[in-house]
Amino acid sequence: MAAAEVGDDVFGEDPTVNRLQSVMAERLGKEAALFVSSGTQANLLALMSHCERGDEFIAGHNAHAYRFEGGGGAVLGSIQPQPVTMTREGLLPLEAIAAAIKVDDFHFAKTRLVCIENTYDGHPLPMDYLRSVGELCRARNLSLHKDGARLFNASVATGIDVAELVAHCDSTSVCLSKGLGAPVGSLLVGSKELIAKARRIRKMLGGGMRQAGILAAAGLHALEHHVTRLSEDHEHARIVAAALNRRFQGRIEQNTNMIFLLLPEEELRPFLQHLNKHGITIHRPRWVMHRDINDDDVDWLLGAIDKYPS
Ligand SMILES: *Cc1c(COP(=O)(O)O)cnc(C)c1O
């Protein structure tokens, strides 16, 4: 990062940002990419680039882009969200999507975009599902955006190339700062036309950064060194979940790098307090493995789980 060659990215003149953008676009098999400050900003740019004021996007009722991003599409883009109930595995049933699409009638907002998320709560979406959603969107003349904050986890877990995972989407966001372990940043990836639009909106939102190459350098490092190692996080999650399952029979869910403890508050709280006494600070029933948790940390955690009186 300290040695990164930098320039003014607002004018597209930061060589390191440009390299990161072209590396990511190529890796995902799309025309262009845009480096942005966060996953939230990448998804917001996708909404605002695909949709006009008064348009509508369909998303899962628990999707990050619908539920956890401050309603940015509505607040800043005048884009109406249409949530549909998604499964625990992150699927928006095709019939539910089809039923939510508005007919062309001036009473209704214009349905323009469908958003899916991969991984969702650690679940990689199945390839045949991705194909079917893509076909549905094409048939109904809708764009398809994928929130791929954890896309590389999906790829490493399934062995399917990232480009294939996004082949059916018009755009995708990817976080460098989650499992990939870079300090800052996400990218929005899509067609040249879409990315040109997003670049304009990014500037409007105050997201045009100057010497951002120092951040992009970390992203390039992450792409080169931190992708295949995601399988270590998945393995750590699997081992920890197995230990938890011995304690809390069948009430532990684990997918890729995420673990969910499906325990009532009165059972969860004393357990977390116990871990706390062993020097492990966890506040929530959602645990996520990442590159700063190593084998020794996992052993420490397993030891503490083991010592929990049943
Ligand atoms: C983290 C995350 C985001 C948002 O990323 P930020 O960088 O925190 O804004 C979006 N979608 C998913 C699925 C995420 O996990």
C-alpha cells in the first residue's frame, strides 16, 4: 500500500485503481468495474444505475440491499423496493418473483430490476437457480443484479469459477473488505455503459476519491493472495460448528464461513458469557470466520466450548 503508484481517480488517473478495476472486471468476465468505498455504495450505485426515479426493484425480504442499507435506493434514488419472501437458503422463488412483477399500467411503479445475494447467510446459490433467475429476468425484460459481497466464498465453496457465478447477472458487487481481508473497498462490475452511469452517480454521492490507489493496492493483494485461502475459513467454521452441534444438537447452522446459533436468548446468553470468561468476546448468535482467525484461535475456541458444562 505504501509503495502504490497513485493518481487522481476522480479523473480516472490512478493507475492502481485502474489496474484493480480491470483485474476484477476480467476475473468476473464483465466489461468494466468501479472501485467504491463500501458494499452498500456498490449496491446503491447498482440500483441507481439500473433504475430511474419511480422504478422498482425486487429483492428478498432479508436481502442486505433491501434490509440493511438504510433504504438508500428509496431515499436517494426514488426507487421503490418490492420485497419478496426468500427462503433461508437465500432463494427468491421464481413464482414469487414473477408474481411481484407489475404489469405495464400507470397505477404501478415500473419493475426494472431483480436483486439476488450470493452467498446469503453463507449459503452459495445453486447454479441451476442462477440460470433460471437469469432466464426469467431476460424473458421479462428486467435487469439482474447480484450482491456478491461474499461471491468469492461461493466460488471457493462450490468450485465454480466466479465468472460463471455471475454470467447470468447484468451487474454484481464484490466486497474486498469481508473474507478477502482488505481494509476498505468494494467494486461494482458490469457493462461499460452501466459502469459509466455508476461513475457519475458515485461522484454525486461524494464517493469519488483522489489517491485511492493505496486502498486499491490492498485489494489487488487480496485478490492475489486471499482467495483460495477462504477454504481455511470454511474449514474452521465446519470444525467449530461440529463442536457446537455436539452441545446444542441440531440447532447450529453452518455454511461456508458463517455459523448461526439458533438458540433462545436464555440459552445463548450464559454460553456467550462462558466464552467471554475464556477470553473470547462474542456478542451475537452469528459467527463469521475470516483470515485473522487462525488454527490456534480455533483450538482456543474449541477448548472453551468443550469446557462449557452441559
Ligand atoms: C457486508 C455486506 C454488504 C455491505 O457492505 P459494506 O461494505 O458493509 O457496506 C452488502 N451485502 C452483503 C451480503 C454483505 O455481507
